[in-house]
Amino acid sequence: MSLKQKIGIVVSDKMDKSAVVAIDTKYKHKLYGKIMGKTKRYLIHDPENRCKIGESVLVQEHPPISAKKRWILKTVLN
């Protein structure tokens, strides 16, 4: 089973052992063909409170940790 991995930017780190990561995706509009952008925010598990606001991070899918946390911090990229 391969787990999904995504790269995003940390937008909030105020919680203990958690952070919010915004992931931008681009897609083509079905009818008009215009390239559109979408931003989705994920609550991630960060057990050591390593990531800070503005950093790029790699997150990975994980079985549910809490009601909203389904992603875990893999590495801090910068």
C-alpha cells in the first residue's frame, strides 16, 4: 500500500503537537479550459513541534490520529 505524500507551507503552529499546512493545487476547468488554483488546509501531527510558520514541509497520509488529523509530518524541507 502506497501512502500519499504532499508538499505544503505551514500556516499555523500555535497548537501543541499539531500544525496547519496549506497545499496549493492547480487544475484545468472542465468547460473553459482555464487553469485554476485551489488551496486546501490540512491539520497535521507534529509530535516534536519542529515546523514553524512559513516553512515548506513534506506530509504523509496516516491512519486517523484524532477527529481531524489524518496527516503526519515527514520532513521539514527548508
